[in-house]
Amino acid sequence: MGIRAVIAALSLIGSMLVVQATLPGVAQARCKGADNEITSHLIINEIIAVSEVPVTGTCNENHYYQANFRSHYTGWRASVWVENNGWVGYYGPFGTAWDSYSFNDGASAIPGTAAIHLCLDNGTTWYCGWGDDYNVGNAVNHNIYGTNYGF
């Protein structure tokens, strides 16, 4: 193996480590029980539109949840909606920058359990749902959601 090949291989490995260190892991997201994180997405026409990733260690049954989320579309805004004594929305910026949110669950019948769904909007059109199941309309829609528990 020549010196150029070694340098190229080391450069590739280095760039992969930088990307992995700066981007949230794909295997993380909402809680599905204590210490069990799974990926949360809103998928529109088989394309990821919104991602939601919990902060490491948040699935610990202390009833406090914190996560990061973002839109995958320039000019569109992601929002996360949590049923916590009524639906509460957490809005990100218009664009693809990551944002964060957190909440204490003292309102649900089973503490550390909350309905959750993701939305993508451009100020006029809203896509809201969970996974690849969603509604399209001119306002937020809470009809399709998942369950976040174990936080």
C-alpha cells in the first residue's frame, strides 16, 4: 500500500469520526421504556422530513424528557407536540438547524408517559403525524401520534 493510499484512508477515517462526533446517532430518539431509545421521524413520501433525538441518558424514568429535533427541509419548520395536560408544541426555526426542548411530566395518569407527534410546516401547509403516517392540512393536527414512555 502506497503512502497516498494510507493518507487517503486515514483522512477518510478522520472525517467519519468528525461526522459521528457532531451528528446525533441514528439509533437514538424517544424513549420506549427505561434505557430504550428508538428513532423518531416524520416521514413524508418515504423521505425523512423531521427528526427527534433525546439527550443521552434521558430515558431514565425520572419523568424529565429532553431532546433535539430538526426539519430536513430548508424553509420549513419542525415542531414537536407532546400531550402533557393538553397538547404543548415546541417550535424549531424555519430551516434545518437543530433545536431542543424539555418538559417534566407531572400531568399524565402514568408519570413518564406522554403522547407525541411531529409536524413540518411552512407557515401555510402542515404535515403532522408519526413515522410515515401523517395528515396534511392548514393547521396542526393531533390525530396521529406515538407514545413516549420510560423517561
